[in-house]
Amino acid sequence: MWIDRDVTALEPSHLQAFHALFSPGARTAWHRCPYGRILTVLHGVGRVRRRGGPVHEVRAGDTVVVPPGEWHWHGAAPNTYMAVVSTHETGPDDTGTEWGEHVTDAEYRMPPLTAMIRPPDSDRVPQREACW
């Protein structure tokens, strides 16, 4: 997995944006963001899951809105790359992502559901509610 920071906003904003490329089968560990996260899939096919929920399949053009504090993971499908843009805020003291345990192979291999993720609104404003 490769991650590069694209944007670190100027004060008083705490917005950060990253782009990431996941090789086939690569995934993050479980993690949560205090202010939520927005993932936009640019290329490929991937998987996302929130704690206690099913694995969802995501594809280029999908937007995933993760609510604040929700434990989740995301990564590429087993046989394809996935590129995403990840946007989130940090706290005033630069606190951001809290990392948890690694995603097990059994968790990753759960059969995914085809995601029912709405595309962004016509004015490109992401949804405010979670898409799970």
C-alpha cells in the first residue's frame, strides 16, 4: 500500500487529504477517525467494512462516508488494485486516526456484498449520513 498526503489545510481548518494505492489483497488495519472520513474510489475494486457489519464491495466512482468514531477498514479486492482519495479532519492538537488490530485473513475473505453507495450529489457535496 502506498499513501501520499495531498492536502494539509491552513489554520483554522484541520482538513487533510491523502491518496492511496492498494495492491491486490492489501488492506488497512482496523481504525477510526474522530471526525469521520470520506473515501472516494478512483480506480479498481475494493472492500470496506465497519465493525459488526458485512464486507461491502466498492468500485471506481463510489464514495464511502464513514461517520465519526466508526471502527472500519478498507482495501483492495483480492485480484485488483484500488486507488482512493481519503479526506478527514484532525483535532486541534493534530490528533487523527486511531489504529487498532490488523484485519485477519478470515475477516478479509468474508464474501462481499455489492455496495449500495450513492454517487455524490450533482453539486459534488458528499452525503452527510453514513452510507452503510
